[in-house]
Amino acid sequence: MDKPITAKIKVCLLGDGAVGKTSLIRRFVDDIFNDDYLLTIGTKATKKKLIIKKTNPKREYHLTLMIWDIMGQNSFRKILHPIYLKGAKGAMLVCDLTRRETLDHLIDWIDSLNVEGRSIPSVFVANKSDLTDQHVFELAELEKVASANDSPFYTTSAKTGENVERAFSALGKNLIEDIIINKSLGSPAERPKSSESAIASNYNY
């Protein structure tokens, strides 16, 4: 087998506030869950290595995902998102199975996928699958949105870990296909400038 291809790639989690973006990242990166709600102010970047094996041709891709947790509050979207989405090569769009408006708002978030002149690989996620008695929309509705954007979709639970690894792995595979097609390994993820760093952290509320 050829030498593994390595790449450091910036990806963003997008979606309304309180859909569970931070919790999904914690589950994926550290395999932990906390019921306390964290309001993301600006963004927070987390690193996770992901190994993807392809069989045709046989090759390993060692991806270092720089995962950016983007604040979901509408009032900051237009101001901050162009800054924090710069350099992103992939995205996970997250809605909450217990709040229909978060699914409806995915249409607005999809507009963010056109980064630096082209659409980026994406995965759609409906989180909080463990709250079965509180679901307010069917998976078929998410499927319709994801299919319109030629993207895979999953129901996840940051609490139980259901499909969290699968969703991030699917994003990694989409990134690899994009690398092969566009012959771009992605530039290293940008660090926030000093003016951005003051709001690039989480606060407990």
C-alpha cells in the first residue's frame, strides 16, 4: 500500500443554538457528554485525527480535522460567519429533532456552504435521537433537505453516542473524495486573530 496521505483540514459545525453542536464535538473528540448547556460565543476550534481507508485504489488518508464550533445565534450570523468559515473545506449541518424550527432554518445555513466560490462537502445531522417521545419531525424531512444538497444524513445522540462517529467519518470520506477530485489537501486551519480570540471561547449559562 502506498504511503498514507496526510492533511490538516478545517471543518465547521453549523446550526441554530442549542442543537447540540458542542456536545457532538465533545462526544466525537473526547467520548464524553455533559448535560450543562454551553453557549458558544464566536467559535471554538478542536482537533481530532481521523483515519480513512480506501480500497479502490488502496490508500490510507490520515486527516487532522480542525473542528470549528460556530455560534448559532442569528444576531451574529452575518457579522461573524464570513470570518469563521474562511478556509473551511467541509461542514456538518445540525438540527434538533425536538425543535422543528431548527430543521426549517437549515435552509439558511445551507447558504453558508458556498465557501470561497464553491460548495463544500457536507453532512446533515438530526441530533437528540435519544429523546424519542419529544421528536417533532420525521427523518424523511431531513432526508429531503440532505438529498437536495447531495449529502448524507444521520440521526445522532451526543448523549448516547449513537451515529456520532459515523457522521464524522462520513464527512471525512466526503472530504477525501473532494481532495481526489479537486487535488487540494486544504490549507492549515487559520487561527483566530487576536481580535477574534476574545469571543472564541465557551461560557457557562
